[in-house]
Amino acid sequence: MRKEVPENEIAVIKQQIETEGFHKIEQDLDSVSLFLREMLENLHEDSVAEVLSAINKDEEVLSKTRVSEDKLVQALSILFQLMNLVEENSAAQYRRKVENRLGASFIRGSWAETFTKWQKQGLSEDQIAAILPHVLVNPVLTAHPTEAKRISILELHRELYLLLVKKENVIWSETEKKVIDETIHALLERWWRSGEVYLEKPDVSSERSSVLHYFTRVFPEALKLSDERLKYTWRAFGFDQKKLQEPEQFPTILLGSWVGGDRDGHPYVTADVTRETLMEHRMAALDLIEGQLVELTTKMSFSDNRNEVPQNLLDRIDGMKDALGKAGQKAVDRNPHEPWRQFLNLCLVKLVNTRKERDRGSEALYVSAAELQDDLRFLRESLLELGADLIVDTFLFPVERQVKAFGFHLARLDIRQNSAFHDKAVEQMLAFASSNDTDFANWDEEKRIAFLTEELKSNRPFVVSGASVGPEANQVLDCFRTVKNHIEKYGSDGIGSLIVSMTRGVSDLLTVYLFMREVGLLDSGLQVVPLFETIEDLDQSPAILDRYLAHPAVRLLELPTGLFQEVMLGYSDSNKDGGIVASRWNIYKAERVLTEVANKHGVKLRFFHGIGGTISRGGGKYHRFLDSMPMGSFSGEIKLTVQGETIAQQFANLVNANYNLEMLLSGSALQTGYYLYPPEQKPYPFEALDMLTKLSLDYYQKMIKHPDFIKFYSESTPIDVLEQSKIGSRPARRTGRRSLADLRAIPWVFSWNQSRYNLTAWYGVGYGLKTMQKEHPDLYRQLQENAHKWPFLRYTLIHIETGLLNADTGLMTSYAALVQNEQVRHEFLDRILNEHKESIQQVASLLGDQTQSRRVSLLENINRRKRPLFSLHHLQVNKLREWRMVKEEERQTEKGNALLQKLLVITTAISGGVKNTG
């Protein structure tokens, strides 16, 4: 896994590969830009093509050329997306070159790197083999409103990416190259003639279709490739192949979804939508597995004339044939003298019966995916008895892995609702039962817990089935009845967790048990999961979990199902609440202390990380994210969200999807190794982080609590445009009130990124570090000494620096000019600019070296986009000013709508340029 390269040459080779990568990006970008300009010229859009050609060379080109603003914005939007595709392809080529010249162990986040670390840690082959089956990763796809591009455009991106990769192959003739070029031109014309943004908000059904694409077309192949790389790494390290050949010996991957289950502030996710989603998942899973079995059947044409057939296989075929009647006989007759194929034909008949729900309860169908897994395991043993080990490994193993991962449910649907919504539902139930005191939301915590504890001792429901109680109660109970009906019919594999957002106390969790009792779900074994989101809630989370795990209802009903508890940690709201440092550090501390609480109760924790695509919301490379976790807090299982635009960025193309999945699996395995075989704990400067958190939090909250802050924020960012956007089915605010507390964290981050403040990724850091340097020099020195030693601190500082470098002080000033009150404008802008300058200096001082030498790739990326983005930002500022004036006049609605549409397109173009939304 590592080439024989002298140590003193490694850095030189890395530099060579990186330089080649930069050259490749420039060459490929020149090529695709030429394609774009040629397409425009073919459509007689010469002026737009001229601007694209000159925009990086002549800042005055826009004033010199008469060009349609709409067409220029669309052209720049396409150009940015092409840049992203080129960079994605270049990154894949970079990894290939590193593997070929230096070895796979030099690829960050790879299985080879993880195995190398295990060897350095002194772990044996058997210890490593013991780690792998302990690992369970559960990516959960969500449809948060951060994907600003239409699904049809995302599909077009994938087509174009494959063509660009295809074009690189040297085998093509001149004629074949010409055909590829013409196809690229045609794709670009399709793109040009299509709209970039949603004209109407997508419904949940269209969002569901989008995630189903990834579940059925991307993850199956990505899992197969990741498994192959793990096998190859295992063998390359000289380990015994028999210790890693069965599906049970590999890490487990489960998929999850919030689309159709997350109803927190989402009025369009009804019980009917949840029922439809569960059934769509099931049908898609059965179709996927059926396709896998059909393909496998074609590979099993082994003749009984050439191979000795085990008697138990013949007996099994006879039994299945009899149970399936005429269809079974037909399946056997289809392939005479090919018993392994006959067996799979019979499995397919059972699977078709399962999909069509024929003869439920008989042996003619599969009651669960576990029964199909048993049949495939039987087939495996039969083939191994034959000595067909390679056949098993190459053809059967991938199908076994698919069945284990996707089952008959495809993905587990989480059910999420806000604790305040649940409170209203309980109040309506109390009123329905003629209670004297129905003000449940305002009861103190002790009274709430006492009431719920007493209620859970009885099986008597509040509500008679079918009765109408009130809007919130009806919605909640209908949802739980839908879940119950699905479980009774198909089992619980398709149901994920019951998540309570804004969990403030144990009573918020016990309330869910009350709803489950109402519909008869208490014995389902479903996990009730707290979501700790704000800084205060994270601080209180250990005490809440401690009391919750000790509650008799939890000990009786939930924990015996597996002695593990899932806890969700929110990155978005904690960041909005307290800034980047306070968010990250409070989550880190919560992980440590929550793990101690779980250990006290004899329970393992599965952390569910609610991360987003941006730095402010926990985004970043998986291996670095996992490496930054507290040592020993990762018990082997992890769940994490993949939100909005991040889904396409990480999983749209197979090569990239494979790499991201490998990073997630190998990084999780590495952390599991630390849990099972703890290395010596290193002392880290926790006190210094506590101080930095306190200082940065106070400074951050001083700004957002200023009475004029909302005015500055509302006028200096395009938040009012984002609230009108059509990029997701969910509203931007939970209740519709215009307050910072009610604004969702995602549009909050989105708006700061659009206006290039990137405030949520760094504000408060400079002040905190500067104050520590003056008033607490010993603690500051500890941060300096550990900036590269402590993975958490390094990860956090690098992310903060990335946010700082992506911010643009010139553009901040331009957006601040939209603030009408001059005093408010100067007060906040001066504060922000000073803090940005101080933060850059302080972070650079901690990380050491010159920023230009440390962040070459990032700075190249920023400079590549700078001038085209400059044009778009200034256009957005001008259109914002014009649109707001029209709105104030409360007339010319048609003009206002036209301006809004222009702003939405500009927003999408800028998102592509800065490579993120919220």
C-alpha cells in the first residue's frame, strides 16, 4: 500500500502531483469554457461569449459591452458549475496519481491510511478484524432548503461529468472525439435553454424522488467499490483472506432519510405523505434487490454434469418448488441441469410474491429481508462446498451486502417533530379528556414528569380511536398510527428514530411515549431520540440524559432492545445561538460527558450528528470530522445527516461517492479502534478552550442581541430574497414570525454566505484570541502549542480560517451600503471588518507558517472565481436595492416579481461560485 519511495522524495512528489493538478484544472477549464463560448456563438449570443472570454482579464468589460444581464448571469452560473465539475474530476485524478506514485496509504481518509495507523498503533491482524464488524455508519439524506438547483440540472451535471471523463481517454479516434465534442455542445445547449431555479417550490414528492435516485442508483455501486477497496487493502497488508470474506465481517452501512418523515416546521409532511414514503421506499428496495438477483442468476449457470451438487441444495429446491406451486415448477424448468440457477429462480419467485403481497403468511414469499439473507447464506455455503470461492467473492458477496444494507425498506425513515408542537398536542388531549388543568406547556418539569410517569403505568388511552382531538394532536396521533400500521404489516426495519427537536427536558422525551401508548406502539422498540440544538441545551444534555436513562419506562421499554441510546447533536442552531467556537466546543464537551453518563447506565451511545454542508453547520471532509471527535466517545456506531446541496456534491458522481463513503467508513473504523483498544490519552488544553469559548460567545451574542442588529442583518444580506426562494418544500421560518429566534439556521447561514460576510464561520474568534493573549497568556500559549497536536483544535482552526479567506471585505462593504440608517451601517460594518482582520491575524498566528503556503489550493480556488463573482455580487446588490424600493412603494407587483425572479437566478449563480449555500 506504500511504494518504495525514499522519505526525502515524498514531499517533492506530492508537490509535483499538486502542481500537475493545478495545470490540469486550468487546461480543463479553458477547454470547457471554450465549449461554452462556442455553444453561445452558435446560438448568436456573441456578446455573452465575449464577456465570458474577457471577464478574467478586463474588469471594465461589462461597462464596455452591451449584454443582457439575465443571459450574463445564466452564463456565469453555468461557468461556475463547470468549474466545480472540472475541480471534482481533478481531485479524483490527484488521488489516482498519489496512489500510483506513492501508495494508497498517502490518500487521506482511505482504508490504506487507516490500516497504516493501526499498524503504527501496534494492533494485530485479529484486533483489526474484530474492529470492522463493530462499525455501523448511517448517512441520513435530508431535503433541507439548501439545494438551489433543479433536479433536472443536477442530472445534466452528471451526464456532463461523465463526458468530460470520457473525453480524457486517449483511445478515441478523431471521429469519436468529434462525436464526444458535439454531445458536450448539445448538453450545454440543453442547459442554456433550461431554467436554473425552481419557478414553484418543489413538493415533498419531488424531493423524495431525488433522494430515491441516490439510494437506488448511487449508493449500491459506491458500497460495492468501497468493499472492493477494503478487501484489496486487507490483502495488500498480507492478512488472511478468510478473516474478511463474509458480509458479517465487514462494516455495516444503513441508509436513512428525513424526506417524508421530518415534520418539524413542515406543514406539508402529513401522515399520508409518511405512508406514501414508506411504501415508495419498500417498492424501490424490492425492485433494487430483484434486479440484483436477476443479474446474479445469469452468473450461476453451473451444470450438474460438471459439478457435484450437494444433496441439501436439491432438497431445498424441491421444498421451495412445492411451496411455490406452478410458478415454482416453471422456475425450475426454465434452467434444467443448473441447480444453483434454479435455486435463485425460486428466490426470485418468492421476491416477486413479496412485492405483489401474494399469499401473505405462507412460504411463498419473504416475510422479511432476513429470510432472503438466509437463502443467500445457504447459496454461499453450497458454492463454497463446491470450491467456488472466487465466484462467491466476485458475484454473490456484493448481492449479500446489498440485501443487508437496503433490505426490503431501502432506507430508515426518521420521524421528527418539535417539542413545542408536541406540547400543544398533549394540551388538546387533556382538554379532550376534560382535565381541569390543560396548560401542559407551562407546567414545571417536575409536574410534567410526574404526570407522564403516572400515565405510562396505564394502558388506557386518552383518545378513543377515530376521535378528532385538535389540529396538533390529530397530526401527531395520525403519524404514529401510520407508523404502527406499517410495522404491523412489514416490520420495523423501515422506521428510524423518533426525534424530538428542541429537547429541553426529560418530559419532552416521555411525551413521545405517551403518544406511542395512545396508538399501541410502546412495545415496538423504536428509539426516542433527543436533539440538543442550542448552547444551553447542549450544556444541560448530560443531566437530561442521565435522568432519562434512569426512568423506569425507558429501562423497561426501550433499552432492553439493544442497550444503546441514540442522541442527536445540532450544529446549526448552536452556531446561530453562540458562534462557531461555542458551537463546536460545547458539542465536543457534550460528547465526552454524555459518553460518561451512558457508561454509568451500562448503555452504548450512538451519536447522530446533524451536520450540514457549510463550515458553520459542521460540514467538512469526513475523515477530519471523525478524527476531531473526543477519544473514546465513538462506540462503533454513527449517524449523520447529508443535507441539501451536499448530497450532490458528495454523491452525484460514482468516483466521488465511493471516496466519500470510504472516508466515512474508514474514519469510523479508526475511531472504533480507539474505543476498543484505547491508546494513551494525551492531555489537551480544555481550560483554554473554555476561556476562548466564553470570550467569543460573549462577543458574538453582544452583537446579535444589539437592538439594531436585526435591522442591519435584514438590510445587508439577501435574507428577504431567500425567504421567497423555491429551493425546498420547507418554509424558511418555523412559525412565520419575523424574529431571529424563529429564523431557521440554514437560511441564516445562507444569507451571510451570499453577502460574503461568512460571519457564522468566524465571528468572535479574533476578539477571543486577542483577549486571551493579553489577559491569559498561559492559556493562549497552550493553544499555540496544541494547534497542530490536537485534532479537534486543528480541525476547528482550519475551518475558521477557510471561512475567513472565503469572506470578502470589499463585498461586505457593498452589501452594508444597502443599510439605510448610516449610524447602524457604520456601527456594525466597522465592528465586523475589525473582527475579520483580527481573526485572520490570530488564526494565522496559531497555525503558523504563511497562509499563502499552507492554503495554496483554497486560495487558487478563490482567485479562480473572484472576478466573475465580483460582477454577480454587484449585480445582486443593485437588484436588491431596486426590488426593495418597489416593495416599499407597494405597487408595480409585476415589476417586483420580475426583479425577484432575477434575484433568485443571481442567488443560484453566486451559490455555484462560492460552492455553498447554507
